[in-house]
Amino acid sequence: MKKFFKWLGIILGGLLGIALIGLLGYYIYWYTQARRTMDIEVQTMEIPTDQASIDRGKILVDIVRCTECHGKDLSGMLWANIPVLTGTFGPANLTPGENGIAGYTDEDYIRAIRHGIGRDGRALIYMPSNYYVDLNQEDLGDIIAYLKTLPASEEPGPPNGYSGPYLWDFVLNNPQGLPAIKMIDHEAVSEIPVGPDPSDILAYGEYLALPCRSCHGDDFAGVPLLERLRVPSPNITPYGLGDWTEEEFLAAIREGELPDGTYIPQSLMPWMAIGQLTDGELHAIWVYLQSLPPVADEDAAAYQ
Ligand code: HEC
Ligand code: HEC
């Protein structure tokens, strides 16, 4: 009997040892893949300080969805807190001050937003900068102008411990987990775009409709499941909107009201912020959407 327990001990100990070596190997792999530092060139610009820019920045952080992840007051959000095999993780506290990003320079903001790289040179995990590299000088400037005026929050942001293999797996196997490494060509991202000119209505509408893409798909023909919101998004090409008039489009964007009398939940689409765009801006988005080829739901890129 004693012998039996001795052997059982040896076998269990051996298995535990193998598991620990495996875990250590995976940790080293994760660390060298995801946590290496990157030295890139960051194009900077002057950040405005006038109230009109700050006010517009406040609208933009909802439209481009910073608040969806970083929280309504941008003080951060804990997404995962599972001590065993996972660890802690969540979008950072973006308020200035001790608990947030005290001492952030203009260059630090631009590096984080456009390149998805933190002040320490590491790829920011799940920070979707691949959608933000196209923000033009005006919008990028207004967003940063607003971030700088946020009141410092009392609470620390999420602890971001990334301490377990489940989280490493999730991040390494999902391109959106490491946009700075898997999705952005930093050499190609040097210039911060200007324009387009509002008089070029199609180009202007295309630019203004960029944030819609992150939910309605690159071809605007809908997405079967929005990961964070757990719902599909509808087709807003002429195929999906059918015989909608511009008035109906405006009612959907400004009041969240659909032609059939139902409402779009604010939690699914930030229409209260989008609705604060000017008449001219919303008109440009409408004209652009109407100019798109009507893509049938079953042909939508995200459904392939
Ligand atoms: C899909 C969710 C998501 C969205 C949308 C998002 N972020 Fe993030 N962001 C994150 C996560 C997660 C982190 C933390 C990453 C890390 O620590 O590795 C982060 C980190 C950051 C950081 C670095 C903070 C630090 O501690 O140095 C900045 C700055 C930032 N985000 C700004 C923004 C801004 C501005 C927007 C909107 C333009 C935005 N984020 C939109 C998820 C998001
Ligand atoms: C955060 C994700 C998100 C963003 C960003 C977003 N939408 Fe939506 N949108 C949705 C979802 C989800 C619905 C469906 C809501 C529902 O089920 O009622 C929707 C519905 C719509 C509808 C109604 C379509 C229909 O057939 O009922 C229109 C029009 C629309 N969006 C236009 C836009 C435009 C234009 C933009 C960009 C300026 C935009 N959306 C940005 C998620 C989003």
C-alpha cells in the first residue's frame, strides 16, 4: 500500500512538474510575442485648447466608442477578474491624475490612439487603434483636447495583470487582441490626415461614416454578431435601408426612432452622440450611404 502511494506521488508530482514547465514555456512565448516593446516614430500635432474643440471631443469619444470600453466617465472598466488561469484585464483609466494617466504628453496620447502602443512602448491589448489611424487632425485634436480636461477620478483603473494562460490565448489568437502588432503597419502611419474638404460631399460622408464601420461592417452590410454588444448589426447599404427617406434616416440618428415606430436602444448604438453632428455632416453621411452598392445581407463581408 505504501509503495502504491509512493508511486502515485511520483506520478502526480511528475505531471505537476510537466504542467509547470509547460506553463513557464507558454509564459515566455506570451511575453516575447505580446509584451515586447516597440520603438516607433510618432507624428505629433498641436492640440487645441478652445472650448468648441473640447465640446466636440466630448461628442466624438461617444461616436468613436472610447466610452463604450473605457466607461461613460472614461475612468476605466474591469472586464476580467478571474484569479486562476486568467488574471485581471480591462480598458485603462484615461483621466489625468494619479489613478489614471498622469503626465501623459501629447505624443503619448497620439501614440496610444493612432498606434495602439502605450507609454512604455508595449502594444495596448484590445485597444482598437486600427480604427483610429484614419482620424483626421481636427478630430484627433478635439478628442485629446477633451481627454485632457477630464476630472481626475478617485478610483484606480483596472489592474491589468494578464497573469494566466486563458487570457494569453484569447489575446494571441485574436488579431483585435494586439492591433499594434497584428493590424497596424506603423511605417505607413506617419502623417496625421487632414480633411477631407466638406464641399466634397462623398469623400466627407465617407470619412464621417468611418465609425459606423466598426459596428455595421467595412461594407456597411451588417455583422452577424457584435462581440461586445452580443447583437447583430443591420445592413445600412441601400439594400438594407430600402426605401428609407432622408427624414427617416435623420429620425433614426437624432431620436433613435425607426420607421416602424420602435426605438434603437442607446446601449446598442450611440445615436445620442451621432445625432449631435451638424445637419451638414449627417446629410453627407446619408448621401454617402445612399451611394454605396446595395449589398444583400447574405453577401455581406462579415457573413462570409
Ligand atoms: C474595444 C475597446 C476599446 C475602445 C473602443 C477604446 N479603447 Fe483604449 N484601451 C482599451 C484597452 C483594453 C486598453 C488597455 C490596454 C493595455 O493596458 O494593454 C486601452 C488603453 C488605452 C490607452 C492607454 C492608457 C495607459 O494606461 O497608458 C489610451 C490612452 C486609450 N486606450 C485611449 C482610448 C481612446 C482615446 C479611445 C477612443 C478614441 C479608446 N481608447 C477606445 C480598449 C479600448
Ligand atoms: C456601437 C455600434 C454602432 C455604431 C458605432 C453605429 N451603429 Fe447603427 N446600429 C447599431 C445596431 C446594433 C443597430 C440595430 C439596433 C436595433 O436592434 O434596434 C443599429 C441600427 C442602425 C440603423 C437602423 C437600421 C435599421 O434597419 O433598423 C441605422 C440607419 C444606423 N444604425 C446607422 C448608423 C450610422 C450612420 C452610424 C455611424 C454614424 C452608426 N449606425 C453607428 C450599432 C451601431
